[in-house]
Amino acid sequence: MMPLAQMAEAVLRTADGREKTARSRAFAEEWQTARAAGRTLEIGEASPPLHLARPARPELLSPRDVPRRKPGTVEGRIALLHAVAHIELNAVDLHWDIIARFADVKMPLGFYDDWVKAADEESKHFNLMCDCLEVLGSHYGALPAHAGMWRAAEDTAEDLMGRLAVVPMVLEARGLDVTPGMIEIFRKAKAPQAVEALETIYAEEVAHVAYGSKWFHFLCGRHDEDPKERFHALVRRYFHGALKPPFNEEKRAEAGIPPDFYWPLTATG
């Protein structure tokens, strides 16, 4: 069995989305099968790329240059599904990257269990979105996409606590805020496949945010730091702009993030 960090690097160096997620799911199954059998596993070392392998399409644009489309139209709903597919594919890379890039930081095996599971689920989410796009006669890569998704990884490439603060506890937590509205758009459009796919994503993303909170608090305990103060400092350092309400306070609390973590980081906080 290949060391886990090398598996992670192999995913990061795979450009095609369907191929990347197939490799991701196969590696996750290897890891989980070995863990279930009680086998001793090697984390190993890796040299993850700072600039990912990417397919020729979609064209990556600055966020302000990505066209806005109204969700009340089929074209608008295709654009929404495409945007979610892009987010999910970046999440696959972000979760494998935290394994590969920080393999030198001594962490319990549970840390790797969590991020392998998250990467596996994000791979499933990407494929669900691709399936929904194909039903509507489109595909991932047919539209331009947001170029800023990977910036959080580049900015926190040498800071594990910064990575945990910004990716699961800010970016993925934002998904908990906006996904219910997306589900309602597709419910009104009588698109049951998209509704079911987004409900799966919504249910499973809570755990991914919770993994971030759990391991962030673990490292704060290791370094004898106040979690709330450290979180605020790291988000102000690495996240570009204020956090934007409304917040899904119930799901954020379920994931282990209380309101006094995020409200002070809003423009009015």
C-alpha cells in the first residue's frame, strides 16, 4: 500500500475531474479498508504541488468576471450546478492537500481518517453535480469558473492552523449558510435529482466543518492557545474580506462553531 501522503499527492497531480475523483475514492477505500482491518499504516512524506494539475476547461476567471445568471432560468440553474461542481472539486484537492502538505506535523491517526473521509465524500459530491449537469445537457468545464478557490491553500501552505481556520471553518461553513437556498431553487424548478444531490452535500458538509473545528481546537490545546482569539487572528490574516451574514447558526453550532467565533469577523463586528 502506498503511503497516504503519496496517495494525496497523486490526487493533486491528476488534472481531469472524473479521473481525479475516481483516484480519490479508490485511495480512500484502500485507507479505510486497512484501518478497519487494524493494519499499521504509513503516512509517509510527499512533495505536493503549489499549483495544481487542472483540465483545459473550465476557464478560470477572477470572481468579479464570472458571469451572473438568474437561477429562475435553466441556464441559471446550470450555472449554479457548475459553480457547486467547481467548489466540490477544489474541496477534494484541499482535503488531500492538508494530508500531503502537513505530513511532517505529528497528528493522531484520527486526523487522517477524517480528511480521507471528507475527500471521499467531496469526490462523490463532484460526481453528483456532474451527473446533474449532464441531465441538463451540460458538463463540468462548459462554463468559466472562480479562480480564487485555491488561493486559501496557497496562502496557508505553511500554516496548518491557518488552513483549518480558513478552509473548513470559514469557506466550508459558508456552504452551510447558502445550500438551503439552493435546494429551494431546485425544488421550485421540480428538479428532484438536483434536490437530492444538494441535500446529500448539505448533510455531509456539517461533518467536514466539524472536522476543522475539532482539529483546530486540538492544536490550540497542544500549543496552549485560546481558540477564539487564535481563530480571529488567523482569519484576519489569511481570509480576504469580512464574513458575510446571514449565518446558519444552527448548523454552525452543530459543527462546533459558536456565534462568537464568526460574528466579530463581519463588517459590523
